[in-house]
Amino acid sequence: MSFRIIGTGSAHPAYSRTNDDLAEMMDTSDEWIYSRTGIKSRYVCTDETITDVAEAAGRAALENAGVDVSALDGIICTTIRGDYFTPSLACCIQERLGAHCPAFDMNAACTGFLYALDVADGFFVRKRAKKILIVSCENMSKLLDWKDRATCVLFGDGAGAAVLAEGGGLLSIRIAAYGDSKVMAIPNVSGNSPFNRTPCPPSVLTWSGHEVYKFAVSEMPKQLKAAIRDAGLEQKDVTWVLPHQANLRIIDSAKKRLDIPAERYCTNIAHYGNISSASIPILMDELNRRGTFHPGDILALVAFGGGLTSGACVIRWG
């Protein structure tokens, strides 16, 4: 007995920028971006803090689950950066919601939501929790070099959340890491220590797009196949695939290595871009509220991200 998902929520900043908007800022175009990524627009924080967006997603998930905040036994937040180094974003969410439970952050980049599910599984198995709120929230717009068209056009800001309760919904889960600080990295802030003699590069995302692509198109099918096998199922049993929304080309390439019908893959990248760990829970919330999922549906989640990290899980809905 582990957990089941009983509620979902999501939120995004008010400000959306289209590819045409970005073309006014840099040497790019809607055709260049969309043909390479599948992205048409993305949300970016302006007046909102990332705590504001995370709080909204968390409240939406609790309302959807019909769970009062006083019933929470834990809050797990996945993020690359909160508004502070300390307190954690999870503690900021706890304060805003008025919860009284343990709260902590995790950083597994884009695979964060799956890592959080795996950690939550441990709390349920050990009978340490009956209700857990996971909030995956990212403020990627503050971590980009907006003069680098190869990276800044890919990402957006937003938050997705899920409320977990005791149950048998989790059928299998796998997480992995392959330590590599060169393929994808965001350096820390330099500070002003008079004793520091190490290089202090800007705190913006750098990566090797070719290496990221190779890792993603091989790792996603591998992890997904293994998770389905661990669940005692076959690929034909999967009702919906919720892949990390990094790049439509990556998702299409991964499809070709699997035997799951193409129409079962879900995407929303066109209007969100890549929101790192928030991508999958935002997609899940949209599909849940649209009535796409039905009790007994088999959901397969799969992601990859900086670290390098990857993971997949299989969940029975309802």
C-alpha cells in the first residue's frame, strides 16, 4: 500500500510571450522556434514571485482533492530555485497555506516531480503520512541568458501540484542519475567573499543541446519500458503517456522507440514551453480538469533533466 493521487492543481504567471514577441527582442522567428521545438508561447513571471505561483497551484490542488490544509502530513516542493536560498520554497508555501507539517525542497531539475513521488512513496510505506502535497514550481525566466536564442526561447515559468493519499495507485517507479556537470548547468551566485579565488561565471543556463537530445531520446524509452515492466504490464496497457515537455522533437523521437500508439501521448508544450519539474504536474492537472482521465486508466510518466537525471513511473488513476 502506497499512495493514490486524489487532487491536482496548477498555476502560471499572468504574462505570456509568443514567439513573435521574442522575435522583436532577438534574431529569431516563430517559424524557427516552432519548427525546432513545438513551442508557440510561454508564461514568464513579471510582478509575481515564484512563491505566489506555487501557493496558487497548491491551493488549487487541495481544493480539487477536497482536503483541508490542516490534514497535510508533509509538503514536498521540487524546484531549481525558490525566492530564497533559505527558507526553502516548501516552507514559504507552508507559511502561505497555513499548514503545520514538515516541508522541504528537492532539486532533480526536470525529473523533480518523479523524484518527489518516489520520496513520498517512502513516507506512505512507512506509515508516516496520510496526506502529502507535492508542488513543482519553476522560475526559469530568471535563470536564462536572454541574449542566447538557443536556450531562452525554450523555457517558461509555472507550477503544478498534486495531493497524495494512502492507496494503491502507484504501480511502479524508477529514478536515475548520471552525474554530469558539463552537459547542462546553471552556476551558483558568486557572492562577494574577499577570499574567493575560483571562477564566478554568470548564473544562467548553459548546455550542449546535441548531448541533451541524445540523452533524452535514449533514456526516456529505456526508463518507460522498465517502469511498465516493473508494474507487471505491457506497453499496450498504457492509457496515457505524460512525458516531460522539453521539446516536441524529443517526444516524437521517443515515440518511435516504443509500441504505445501515438495518440496516447499528451502534450501542452505549445503554450507553456519547458517548465522543468513543473511540466508533468501541470499537464496532469489540465488533463484531469478536462475529464480526460477515468478510474482505472494507466498513466505512464517519464522525464529527463539536468544532473543528468531521469525517471518514469506507472500510476493507476482513481
